[in-house]
Amino acid sequence: MTSFRNKVIYQIYPKSFQDSDGDGVGDLRGILERLDYLQELGVSYLWLTPVFSSPQNDNGYDVEDYCAIDPRFGTMADMEALIRESSQRGMGVMLDMVFNHTSTAHPWFQRALAGEKEYENYYIFKEGDSKHPPTNWQSKFGGTSWEYVPSLGKWYLHLFDVTQADLNWDNPKVREELKKVICFWKEKGIQGFRFDVVNLISKPAIFEDDLEGDGRRFYSDGPHVHEYIKELVRDTNIAEMVTVGEMSSTHLEDCIRYSTANPQERELSMCFSFHHLKVDYKNGDKWSLMEPDRRMLKKIFEDWQLGMEQGNGWNALFWCNHDQPRIISRLGNEGRFWKESAKMLAAAIHLMRGTPYIYQGEEIGMTNPHYQNISQYQDVESLNYYRILLEQGKTEAEAMSVLAARSRDNSRTPMQWSAEENGGFTKGTPWIEMADNYPEIYVEKQIADPDSVYSFYKKLIKLRKEKMVISEGRIVFLERDNPDILAYQRCYEEEKLVAFYNLTDAETTVLLEAPWMNYRKLLGNYEDSQQSGRELGLRPYEVVVLEK
Ligand code: GLC
């Protein structure tokens, strides 16, 4: 059950990974073409964001049929081939289960709209007059989270886009339907699942206005969430598979329960939480820019690493995904220290306690694209917030600079494979514009270079497989009051390692404890080391890992 601890998971955003047929949209056959690359990198699982039949208003997170492949991505035969070919290369495929909501195009919702009471009860409909939504809760994509249906005289809840209607998990029939979906994919040979915003599935019994916030405190880690997840896992018999829940605005105590290693209480293998990726949100608001608060970043890592260790839970370790801007553009350096910062940030999470995720392109140090024009953005959230920011009185230039830092499209630009046109991603016109640094930052060049970001990631993946101290060791934090240096020690029986990360572009030093003086250097991102006596000098974004 804990076999995922020494593995690394690779996230594929199929739409932007590899296009095989020239329509500008990545597809399953494209992923098949790149399996050798992924095997060579050394990852154990491939998590694909949704490829199910969908109107694509939220790039597939609006599902119309959970058991059909959207023709844009290919066919069921392509999926079967992908599962088979991945398995032949020692990799399992994980699918993304979007169970908090369905697309409003889903037959269940359509039947609800047509007046079938049974299906109305699949969703969260509330009576009310057409002027006043049942509560003041806000959608995560901006605006009210309720939509009025005149023919029914009722509102339905959508925590995300208006075309993503929240399912009613209190209805046992809904839970049974979703279990069937899991079983369908298990039979196809899927090896694991990611559950989209799964901590939002249980809504409160009473719906009331949130006088302090946007409503999230009523439904995040909601009243029956643990019970419902346990039931789903038990009845579909997936306790031994790799499962990860995406937890929105979650709490440590809940994540311990979601990911406990205790077999009696089994829920999921691990959790994504996002607190460490909000350290550059001013007053917690994603759309207000602020320099990253490194002290806060360190504190969050400490709390979550130690808390999960003590509670016997398990973290998913990640910087990047399809909803997050690229980490180099955020905490690293896109210029002179691009390579150093990419490696330092990689090691910082890969050597922690948890299971690391690599989001496509992270392994070559891809950056945000710095779009200059609103027409370059595609994402529903970005376009909504652009409008909202203008309504709030921001100038177009200000709104554009917020999007350049915060848009989810920052991570959705096509994978940069080669220096060919469109980075080898497509022979057609990409559905979203490439980052214009693709002629410099691309896979082919880095594979050949032992000093590349790619080669460094490969080394990290290998180290995790080889060293129990990385996969199983306890963690202790060092340099706790120093906001510029992240440092920790890992211990497993006699094995020990100690790691220092300079989070800044300025030189600094740390003082080594006496026993570490005899440790040997396991990993670094500069050729030599600057150690004199007990003093270890750290250059911009330098990482030094010492091993007993
Ligand atoms: C998750 C997904 C995101 C999606 C949202 C609604 O946060 O990662 O891409 O928009 O859920 O399904």
C-alpha cells in the first residue's frame, strides 16, 4: 500500500503535450509517441487530466460522459493502447475523476432540466425567486455560484463555471453511479486515480449566507466528506491503488485523515494541498500580487511535513500543475540563474517526505509565456477575472500584469520538445500560443546534456528509488529563523542526509554542525562547493545536499 513512496508521478495535460494529427490539440496518440521519453525519465505513473467526453468549457473538467473518450483526444482503442504500452514500460496510467460536478451537458443534468425529479435530486437545486440566489456564495471562477432555471423555478449550485453543476453526494444513487465509473476504468487496467476537488463534495445540511467569506468554510472538508470517500474506496476496492485527492482550502487534520496509512481508516494514498502556493497572494487573494513571503513558505512546509509525519498521513509534493503558473517564474529566476533555480526548486520538494509530482515541462524548466494581449488567453477563469478586474477599476495594463502572473494558461502552453516550429508539439496551429523561449528551452537539447535541468530531475527520480532515507526517512527542519534558506535533515535508521537551499539570488552562508563535516556531497547545482571549515557558502539559488 505504501509502494508509492519511492515513486514519482508525472502529470500530463493532454491538450498541450503532443499533437499527433496536426489539429493543434494534443491527443492520446501523441502521448503514445512520447512514452519512451517518459520511461527514460524514470517516472512510475502518468496522471492524465480529463480526456472524457466534454464540451471543454473548463478544458475537460466539465464532463459529459465519464466512460467515453472525447474525440478531440482520440478513441477508447487509443486509451487501451496507452494503458497497455505504458504498462509494458513499467508505468501505470492514472485518470482524473471529476466527481464534485458534471457538465450541464451531462444526460443527468439534461434530464433534471427536463423535469425528471429523480435527476433533479442528482444535483443541488434550491427553491427561490429569480432575483435572489439562495446564498451569497461565490464561484471559484468569479461571480455568484448559483444559476436560476426559469422552467423549474429553482437555482442550482455551481462552485466552478456555470456549466459545471455540483452533484448531490447526499443522494446514495449519485454515489452508486460514481462507483460504477471507477469500476469501469479499473477493468480497463487503470492503475490509479486523482480525485478533483474531492474535499468539496459534502455540502452542509443548511445553506446560509457567509458573512465572513465566499462560502468555502461551509463546504471545504464538509460534514460527510470522510464517510463518502471511505465508502467510495471500500466499495470499488481501490484501497491498494495509488489515489490522490485534490484538496481545496483544506486543513491539516483533515488531510491526515484523507491519507492515513492506517488500513482500518483507509481513504486515499495522499493529498494535494495548496497553502504553499499562496505565499504570493496579497491578503490571500489570488488576484492581488505580492512578492513571495519566504518565511511563510518555510512555515507551511514545516507545519505540513511535520504534521503529516506525526499523524501518519502522506503529502503529494508539487510546485506545478495545470492550474498554477510556472514555479521558475514565481520563486526562481528566468534570467541568469534560470538553470540553478530550476534545479534548486526541484530538489527542495523531491527530497521531502511525500510523493513528488512533475508537471509536463517542469523537468526542462519551462517558464510562464508572458502574453501581451488578452486574445492570447483561453482559460475561462482568466477571462472572467480579466473582466472583473476591469470592473474593479484596474487599467487594462494592470489587469494584464495580474494575468501574466496568475493565469492558469501560464502552465498550459505546449510542451517544448525541439527547436522545430511550434517546438515539435504540432504541425498545425497550436490551440494556445507557445512560450516564445521554446527555441532555447526544449527537451532534445537537454537530454543530450548531463548538466541540464532534465538530467537533474532524472537523478532526483533515481535517488528516490535507491535511498530509503528519501522515501521513508523522518524530517527535521534546520535554519528555522532564516527566511532565505530552506534546510532540513532526513533520517532513516543509520542513513542521514542534510540539505540546504538558498532561496534567493544573493550569496549567503550556513554553519555546519560538527558531524556533517564528514558527510559527502550527494547533490548540488554548482560544480564545486564553497566550504571552509564549518562554513558553507551558498551562491544564488544554490542547493547542497550532504550524505552521511
Ligand atoms: C480543479 C482542477 C481545475 C478545474 C477545477 C474544477 O481545481 O484542477 O483545473 O478547473 O478543479 O473542476
